[in-house]
Amino acid sequence: MSPHFSSSARTRTPIDVLALNMAYGLDVVSAFTFGIPQGTNFIHDVHARNYWFGTYLKAFPSDYMFWLLYAPGLRKWAHRIGITIAPDWIGEARRNLEQWTLQIVDNTEEALRKRSVEDMPDGDVPIVYNQLKLAHAKERYAKGADLALAPPSEERLQIASECLDHLIATRDVFGPSTSHLPTATELESLPLLNAMIKESLRLRGTLPTPNPRVTPLDKITTIGPYESIPGGIRISSFAWCLHRNEKVFPDCENWRPERWLGELGDLGEQERWFWTFGSGSRMCVGDSLAIEMIRYAVALVFTNFHTSVIVSEGFGKDRQWVIGKPDEKLVLQFNEIHAEKA
């Protein structure tokens, strides 16, 4: 991203950093998943970026997500009797995303046929895809199949589905270039930087995921102050609500990074309630990668540039999600620090 910021500084052209943020996240995670040659290049290919994000918004439209997530059976039944609860273009958009992913999976498989992982440059190795493929291959081998075979059709679809899940989960991640940056170890050891990142994620969370669960059918459940919850009841926890518990996070509606330095409230209790990435067995497995990428993004920008807000249409006013909503903009002007000093 550094060339984009430098160009913005030289030409005095502002940048919509929300779009660039999401492009960066997908470029990094797709390279990690499929290898750089098969990954996306959304930072530079604006047309491809707009197509992907447009298709994503059609595939997962907020106005219909309740029916898609919580009443899929009712939606299908209503469709059979001629009642449309969710429009057909949602399914078409999802099929387009699936075909797009399958094409990348096939390209990755072709790359592995031409060259072994051991012979690939580090950046070309499809790390996540190769691990998924090996896991499925070991299962086949245990059943007497050839370990070296390419994934059969059903496994191909399963692996593609898993890879698409990783890509969709990165819309809230943004990150770095390697020019003029501290090392990863140095960034990790900066307490104020990490406190600022953590407080930003607390106040304006990553995704509005309710993380629903169903209470056990064979017993009565108690969750915190809520007693006698019958079996088979869908329950949800929202990080947005947990992060606004005034007893745990004093002055919870305001951005106070010093709380993560032990200067406001009980730090241990706040760490326990911090739920940006969830917790337990279903915790986000990419939390360390996400934090690392955010550290680099902040370091890239503020080690090399001063910024000023040009347009912030609606962004941050409702304090909802890091990624912003489709109609939000955050346009910044970048000025190179060394140029200002000169």
C-alpha cells in the first residue's frame, strides 16, 4: 500500500481508506491461502476489487440475513408456494462467489502439479490450501486411498468452501507494506500502540456476529443472571454489548486506550471481557494474524505519513463496525513526513 500513499502525498489526491483497507485484507489472506501468484491483487486492480465487493454485498445483504441465517427452511417452503422472502439474485451472487473460488482452487492445484511445495519460493506456497489438502488426503489414506491423488470432486468443494470462509472473514482486516517499518517484534513490544488498537476494536467492533448457540435439550441452562432457560432456545452474545459494560469498562462509550495500560479500571477483568475475536473452541483462529496486520497498517501509515480527514460521510457516528457500512466513506489525505521535514 505504500506506493498508493506516496502517490497520494505527491499528487495531493485523497484516498478512500475503507475500500483500500478491505482490498489489503483480502490480498494478504488470499496470498497466505493460495500463494501470491493465485491470490487477489485488489489493491491495484480496482475493477476486480469492485466486482468482488459488489458480489459479496449481493450474496450477504444485511436486509435479508435474518431469513438466510435463522429461517432457511421457512424461506425455501415459502418459495415453493410462490412467496418470495429473499430475492433470487442472492443465490446467483453466492454461486458467482463459489465459482470464483473454485477457479482459484483449480489454479492452485495446477501450480502444485507443476512444482512441489519444497521447490516453491516462500511467497508462492499455498499454505492454507496445502494444509487443508493434506488433512483430507490423510483421511483418504486411512481409508486405503492414494495419498498423492488430487482432491476428488467432493473434497474439492469442501476445501473451496473452507477457503472462501477465510476470505469472507477478512473484510475487517487491513495491513502493511515493508518499507520503513519497525520489525514485528518491535511492534509487538509497543504498549501504547497495542492499547490503541485494542481500544479501537473494543469501541467499534469487527463484525456484528451474534455467535448463536442452542441450549441443551436435556436440561435447564443458567447463563449469568439469566436462570431457567429451557432446552432448544437460541441464545446469542454480542461483543458490542459486552464491551459496553460500564462496571467492567469505566467511561465505556469513550475511546480511552489507557485502560489497556492499567490506568482505568481492572485490567484483568477487562481482558477477560474483551471479545472482539470471541473465545473458547469457536474463537477466531486468525486473531493473531489480524492483530499483526493491523499493527503493520498503523506502523506503515504513521511511520511515513501525516494524515488528515477529507471526507468521513457517516463513518464512526453510530460506532458500529470497523469495516464500515456500504454507504460509508473515510477519505484521507496523506503527506510524507520526510517531505514535510525537508
